[in-house]
Amino acid sequence: MKKNILILILFLLNIQYLSGDTGNSAANFLLLDQGAANIGIGGSPNYFSKNIDILFYNPAMGANFKEAGGSVSYSSLIEGVDMINFSAIWPTVFSGVFAFTFSGLFYGDITGTIISGNEYEYISRDISAKDMVIGFNYAYPFSEVVSAGIKAKIITGTLDTESYLSPALDLGVILNLIPNKFFTGIALQNIGPGIKYMREVYNIPMTLNLSGGVKIFETRQKDHSGTVFSSLLFPYSENVEWKIGVEYSFIELLSFRAGYRIGYDTSRLCFGMGINYNKSGNHYKVDYGFILNNYIGSTHIVSIQFLYDFFPKKDSLASVRKSIQSKKDRLESFKNNYSKALGFYRNRDYNTASNYIQKALSLIPSSKEAINLQIKIGAGVAFDEGVTDYELGEYDSAIK
């Protein structure tokens, strides 16, 4: 029964892996760290490793992806309380990067325990409880340095017959100051109205998240690299949290991580590792994270991710955009030359029209309209030449 009461308290407070003052707020499960690769470095977003779970920290980080794919994470906080995350991402050529995220905290069945006033009342049926958030993410790279993103979220939860539902937004900006070596970002998370739950109104934990990372070393062959990550959180409760972590990578195959969290009463130390496998444009990742918690036991997190490079010939997103823009420019130039050729043809300036139609056909040789116009222009040129020969008295040439 003690375990059931603890689970119920966890739901009502929505506390993190820590014990702390959350203020007059609900849905504090939104402050939980997501993804094994991020948790392994203390809960900072692991931007350089291309983990889709970084979208839980800053929606602008999705702009870094040139591959489509998905990821799933699972962790057991305490016995009977499980967290499941799912993310999917899809980049487009011109319209930015779209993504979907889901995070759910499931408390299982709480056997015959409800709250009545200030007392616990025991009844003969089980009580189910869960918290969930669904997110629709969009990120756009304005340049190689600056990216911005937005995420629309639906936050919901139930406890027996009681439930809540609330919308929220995340906004973020990323500055990739030195590509793959130094980044910084800012995100304002959980912007939205309060939650009405059990006839009470609570704030959702709006949070300012400042994050950054710097690659402190990398060999010429890129066999070894080391990176430091850090983030500062200013949540609604005004308890500032600082997360710092390090990652060592070996030939882009193995990653080892460690992190420390300041501002937490417990669950300060974090560790993790990852295995990466790349083949034929496909990227597979398995990550493991471990949180040492003094109060409710250690927490283990496992994440699996798959990314598929769906652009032909393994072209980068930038090269595909450049190729399409080149085709657009060619089409625009064709239309311009064809239009001028048609204008000069109608004015019976066949020689000038011939020059422009040849330029148009050099851009799109298979254009039927341009070929037909070229035939007409050729006929016009021949007619003019015949008239000239006739006027010069060269009748045989004029007849030809």
C-alpha cells in the first residue's frame, strides 16, 4: 500500500526525478529529461549527436536534421511508473523540418486508493493515472548559422474519473556558430494557460532553457572527439537548475557520457553510453542513460533511433535545394527567352526572334512550343531572304 500511495503522490505533484518546490503548478512531468543520450550528459540537449529527443528541449534543433526517421525511449522511474517517448521527424527541401513528439508518464493501477479531504480512503476498485503530452514541431534553417522553431503541444492527464487538458507552445532559436563544433540556443517552453484540475487552477511550468555545447577536441581523422554540453533552466518555480555533461566519441561508433545536475536535491549524477551504426545512408542508434537517485532508486533509460537519408544519391539538403533552385532559374530564363522570341516573331523581326528561340531551346531542348516557334521563325527568315533576293533580281534564289 505504501507503494500505491507514493505513486499517487507522484501523480498529484508530477515531480521530476528530484524532490523540489514546484510552486503552484501542475503537469510538472513536462520538466522531465527526455532521451537516453541527453540524460547521459545530465539532461542537456545532445545537439551534435542528432538525437530526435532534443526536440523536447528546443524546437529549433530540428532544423539540423537532413534525414527522416523516428526514435522511441523507455524508462522505469520506480516500480509501476513508466515513461515512454516517441518522436518522428521529416525534413523537406524548402519548407523546413516537421516532427511529431509524444511523451507519456504512466502510473499503472493504484490499488483501491483515493484522496478524500485530508484523509486517504480505501475503496474496492483500482485507480488508473497517466500524464501525456503530444507535440507538433516545425523548424526552419534561415542560414547555416541561425535556425528557429515552434512546437504546438497538447497536455493531458487523468486520475480515475478526473482529467485535464491544456494547449501550450514552445519557441526556440539555435545559433550554430561553428558547424558541428560550437552551438548555443534559447527556448521558452510551456507557454500556455493554466490547467483546471479537481476544481483548482494551476499554472503549467513555463521554463526558459539556455543551452550550449562546444567540441573541445577532435583528431584529424575524426577517430576521437570530446564535447562539453551545458544548459541553464529557469522554471516557473524559480529554482534555477544547471546541467553540465561531457561526451567522448570513438570513430563515430561508440559514445561514453557523464553529467552532473546542480539545483537538484537528488538524482544529480548521470551516466550513459551509445552505439552508432551507419550503412548506405541509414543511421541506427541505441543509447543508454543512468540516473543515480538517492530517494527512489536509480533510473535506467533506453532509446532506439533510426534515421534514413531519403534524398537521392546521398545529396545533402542544401545541395538538393540548390539543384531545385537551379531548375527553377532555368525554367524562368526559358520563359523569358521564349516570350521575347514570340514578341519579335509577331513584329516580323525574324533574325532577332531566331537568336532568342535558340537560347530558349538550349535551356529546354524538348519544349514542343519552342520547337514549333522555331519552325515558324525559320519560315519567316526564309521568306525575308526570298523577298531580298527578288528585290535584287536574283529570281532563282528567291524561288528556292
